Amino acid sequence: AQKVTQAQTEISVVEKEDVTLDCVYETRDTTYYLFWYKQPPSGELVFLIRRNSFDEQNEISGRYSWNFQKSTSSFNFTITASQVVDSAVYFCALSDTGGFKTIFGAGTRLFVKA
Amino acid sequence: KAGVTQTPRYLIKTRGQQVTLSCSPISGHRSVSWYQQTPGQGLQFLFEYFSETQRNKGNFPGRFSGRQFSNSRSEMNVSTLELGDSALYLCASSNALRVDTDTQYFGPGTRLTVL
């Protein structure tokens, strides 16, 4: 069975601090996809990044970066120089190749204080 | 381009009633997925429709059903409502056939309260 674990329930940081959100996943599939979504207070989930199981290259996009390690089944997400607008719930998610049957983690609520 | 729209945005029902929620995907998108979000269980996958066919199904009882029309609009129905069905129901649409090349766009959700 597939499972996504986000052990951090809530994180509170002061603006301009760096913050890393942890994600550990379980799957028996050899091909799978990992995602990060952001859910701001408005409620709509916003797609941030997708990684497939064959691509362990880490990526930096502006203030965001991702660290995918198959050896530890982890897909962590870092925000550099956090801003108040980053305050949201962040979800890590996992999907197999058979369409959009996406399994979400419990989410990490990030508070960024000014 | 208009985003994913869900109607109604808020709904209050009583136990035992049934409810139908609607989702209009982004124009041109053929895949529609439904998710239930509750404080206790988090975000859980309900089902996915592609070209009017259910392609994937989550672990929900048969009281939860859905369908997709030829214009890709989708509806989900919950019969014999229970208090535990109170949740935010999210709809997501996507364009392509493959999850590795496409992105799901989520709607604002329908907040269902069962009294």
C-alpha cells in the first residue's frame, strides 16, 4: 500500500528564516510520482512540483528547493528566506502511473511571522 | 482561461439526506478527480473520471458515487448522509493521459456540513 508521512504537524518561523518540510513515502511501485502542493488560507490547492521516481536530480526554483532521495524514501522541500505569504499548509503527495489517484500526506502547517 | 469551478461552495444537509456536488473542469481538460478533506483524515482520494469513465477509485463506501458527462463536467453524489461526511470536497482537473506530464488544478472546494 502507498503511504505518505509528514511528521511535522506545524512549523513556526520568523520571516527570512529557511525552513525545510519533511516527507517520507512508501510504495512498492518502481515507477511513481511525488508532488508538493500548497494550500493557502483561501483553500485552493496549488501545485508546486512533480518528480518522477527515475529523476533524483534536486531542483531549485527561486526560493524553493527540493531534495529527493530514493535510498531513504524522502522528498523534502525547503523554502529559503521565508516570507509571510508562504504561510500555508503544505502537502506532500504520491501517485502511481495509473492516472491521478493521488495519496496525500497529512500536511504541514507553516506559520511565517513578520 | 477560467479555473476549476465547483458548485455550490457551501452546503448544509441533515443526516439521511443525499447531496450532489458539481465540478466544471478547465476547458479542454478530460480528467476530473474528487477528494475529501477532513481535519481527522486529511485529504483522501475519492475517484477519478476520464472521458466519462471511472479510471480510479479510492476506499470509500458505495454511498459515494460520481459520474462525468460528455463535456467533462463531473458530479459526485453522497447518499444517506452521515455526520462524518462533513468535509471540504475538492475537485481537480487535468489535461493529459499521463500523470508524469500533466498537472492537476484544484477548485476552491464545496464545504459540506451534515447536521
